[in-house]
Amino acid sequence: MNKEIKEAKNRLNNLEERHNLLWMNLKEYFASAGSKYETFESEKYIETLYSIDESNRIFKRYHYFVDKESDLLKSVVWISEGYDDRKSRHVLILSAHFNSLMKHGIVRVNTNSCTVLLEFGVHLLVPFMFSGEIHSQIVAHYEMSKDIVWAFNRLFLFDEDPVFIILDLQKKIDKRVKDNQINNQKKD
């Protein structure tokens, strides 16, 4: 039997402990990853800062935790903390565009505190059964957050219309996909 399937079967036998085991796996992942992070045991989350630009000038705060109520492994990044409240209408429009397009994440806006965050989640059973999924989720959330920060920065810094921001982002993503396909063909 495949080694990963055997591991998944063993983990399924301990479903009552899945929240605690996944929390331990999450902490082990960060301990072995070599990045700077802080563990908050009483609240059961891990916080780290990642640079989201090539010149390492923009850092964002990420939280990772096991949500027992929704049975999700969640990743949260703060896109903006304290935007100009006069832009709330456009912030809500841009977040609605994202929320209609994303499969695994949701952009949350709090207009009272003028904050925007990206929440990303995967059902607990997936990373519980396959430990490599923790890394996959962290990478996918990070990559998605770079695009969302880019888009909201266009709104906050340049007052661009949300519709045009989404169109430009789609062009940017299409170009990235095409470049990746070309690079993969060159490797073959």
C-alpha cells in the first residue's frame, strides 16, 4: 500500500484528536520551515510576516490556525489595516469582485475599523490526512495574497476604479500562466 495512504488511514483512526494533531503538525511545519514566526498557544494560532514584493519592502502579517467550529485549517492575512474610510464603497466593490471569482478564499472588509483581510481555508480532513497539504495551503494563500494586495494598493494609492483593477489583474494572471506554460515547455 502507498506510504501516504497508510499514513492517512492511521490518521483517520484518530478523528477525535484531529484538531490537536493538526495544531501540532502546523507548529512542526513552521519549526522546520526556517522562517521567523511566533506561536500563541493560548489562542492557538501562529503569526508570521512575509514579504510580498521582490525588494522586500512590503511585509504582511499572516495568521494560521485550526478553526474547530468550521473544521477548517485557516490562513488569514491583513491586506490593509486602516484605509481611508471615504474609499469604503470602492473597497466593498473590489472585495465583492474577488469573492465572486475565488474558490477557496474570501476577502473580508470591516468598514468600522477600515480593515481588509483575506481568509483562506481548507477542510481539516485534507491536511489531517496528508501533511503536505499544510505547505500547499500556505503557498497558495501567500501567492493569492500578493495579487490581492497588489489590487487593493491600486485602489488605495492610485484611486483606480475596481472594475479596471480586476481587468488588469486578470491580464496579469493570464500573462503569468502563459509565461509558466512557456517555461515548462522549454524545460521539456
